[in-house]
Amino acid sequence: MFKKILYPTDFSDVSKKAIDYIKQLRERGSETVIVLHVINQRGMQAIERYASGNSIEIEQRIMDDAKQQIKVIEDELKKSGFKVKSMIKTGIPMREILKAEEKEENVSVIVIGSHGKSNLEDIFLGSVSEKVSRKCKSPVLIVKR
Ligand code: ATP
Ligand code: MN
């Protein structure tokens, strides 16, 4: 039923919890996972503005770190028998997630964490999961913390 999964991750604990559910979907016939991490453009702009001189170096480090973390997830999902495509984009997370949904053909479900890095206790849903679930076309599985 959910052949192709779009899995956006900010590498937070809640988004990692989503991996357990994705693995269970493998047993139910899911075949492909698109793992997407978005490096927040706003953060990059702040670095360019304030880390005068070595901003390129910092951005490179952020990119290398993202590559490393996404690789770990990719390997874990491959071990579970998935076909995996991982992507790192720079931009506005919500927008890049919706773009990926549109561009990748036949996404059948988006698996996303209820919260991410900020993980504020008194909010029901983080802004990314809230906006994505409101605006996307696919069914959404929101994994609670
Ligand atoms: P907020 O960012 O609104 O302060 P939060 O960090 O607790 O709150 P969200 O950012 O909405 O919550 O994160 C919820 C889920 O959205 C994460 O578990 C992850 O699956 C996805 N997500 C959030 N940020 C990104 C990102 N930069 N790239 C990919 N996926 C993301
Ligand atoms: Mn967040």
C-alpha cells in the first residue's frame, strides 16, 4: 500500500523514532524510502552575516555533518531491505519537503516526526510537521514523541 515513503528528517530524536515505524512498513510491502534533510537557509544566512571570514568553512562542516548522519540512516534502512535515495537540500524545510513530494513520482506516504530539534513541550505539533501535513497531498504518518 505505502510503496514509496518520503521521510524528512532533522536528525532529532523524534524523527529517529520514525525509523522504527518505517521498518514496520517494510514488512507490510513498502519498498523505497526517500530520506530528505533540509539545511535551513535562514541559519546559513545568519552564518554568512555573523561568522565573517570563515563562513564557508562552517557551512562545509554543516554539510559534511549532514552527509554523515544521512549515510547512517541510509545504511540502516538498506539493511532492512529498502531501496533508499537520500537527499540534502538547502532551503526552507517545509518548502523543500513539499517540493520533494511533488518531484518524486508516486510518493505514497510521508512519515514525519511530530517534533524536531526544538521539541517545545507545550506545542502540539512543530511548525514543519504542522505545515507539511496541512499542505501536502499524500497521506501522512506523524510519529509522536
Ligand atoms: P519548530 O521547528 O517549529 O520550533 P520542532 O523542531 O519541535 O519545532 P518541527 O521542526 O516541526 O518541530 O519538526 C517535526 C519533524 O519535521 C521532524 O521530526 C522531522 O521529521 C521534520 N523536519 C523538521 N525540520 C526538518 C528539516 N530541516 N529537514 C527535514 N525534515 C525536517
Ligand atoms: Mn524544527
